Amino acid sequence: MECVFGLVGNGFAVIAADTSAVHSILVHKSNEDKVMILDSHKLFGASGEPGDRVQFTEYIQKNVALYQFRNGIPLTTAATANFTRGELATALRKYKVTVSFLHAVLTTPLSCTSIENPYSVNILLAGYDKDIGPSLYFIDYIATLHKVDKAAFGYGAYFSLSMMDRHYHGGMSLEEAIDLVDKCIVEIRSRLVVAPPNFVIKIVDKDGAREYAWRETIKEAGVVAAA
């Protein structure tokens, strides 16, 4: 029951995400940070299969850092969004790769087909560029890319999108935006049948990308030794 949502305000962008790591009917942890600080002025909110989410976001993060290291300037938010979209599109089309090998017993070359699945990951990319200001990009698992003012992924999107449609307006102050984020979290917790208990909120503005707050109802308990 993942939920990642974000919006653009006056001079900043904010992304919030649940922090539950789940598999089937089990909750493994409630403090999984799904909003990566991509670089000094970019945030990467991701939802999807845990392995794909971690591997793909780290892959993009390292390539963004490599570009800056090689060229001396960082990628813009738009360029990062298009690079991310290109990597998802490439993985989407790398479906079948045919390889040949010699059987251990037979000398006749045999052919087999290995299947490479696309990444099952949805991305919200928020960033701040000096001459452009804040921006938010919607990138889904089939490599659809849109620049948006507000967006959401996951089951919580049914509720957060409706709340943002009702209360969002251009040029929101930080206080207004955080109040709207809190309204979305309250709505998700009260309406979603299996609602995540904890959320992390991060913002990016001219001063950089950083963690803003956690909204917790469950804290990770330490291991208690048996008496």
C-alpha cells in the first residue's frame, strides 16, 4: 500500500512518501526512506518493487554524480528527468536477448533465451534550478514523462490526488504546502484499508534538498533481550 506524492510551491518543491517496507502480508520495517536526495538540489521519490526501486534509484544517483564529476557542472532537473526516462525506456525494450552456448556434453551449439524484465518503479523527481526555479516531474514504469505541479503514485494516490485537486493552488507558501501534505496523510490514514503509519517529508529549494519532517504513529522498537 505504497504512497508517494509531491507538489510545487512558491520557490520550492516537496515530496512525501510512506516509509513501510512490506512483502505480502508482512511489514518488515516502518522507517524505510523512499525519498532519495539525488544531489544537492534534487529529490527522487520512488515507489514499486523494493529491489527495482533501490537498484534503479542508486543507478541514477551514481550516473548523475558521474556526469558532474566528468563535466564540472550538474545536470539540470529537466535533463535528469529525460535521462531517467531514457533509462526506463531502454530497460522496457530490452525484453529478449538470445545467447548461444555449448552444452556440457554435446558439441552442438544450443540456443537459449534470457529475459530481462523492465524496472517496476515509479518516480517523482523534484528539483531546483537557479534560473528556472522549482520543478516536479512524473515518470512512471513505462517511461511516461510529464512536468507537473502535483502528482502521486500508489494506492494513496486515490486520496492524496483528490485532496490536492481540492486545496492546491499555484504559489503556495511552505506553510500552506506542509498543511496540505498533512491533510493528505490524514486522509490516507483514515480512508485506506491498510494504511502506512509513517511518512517522511523532504523539500528542495534554493538552499538545497533536505529532510523536513517525519510524520510517525509507529516507531521502530529496539530489540529487547529475553529475561
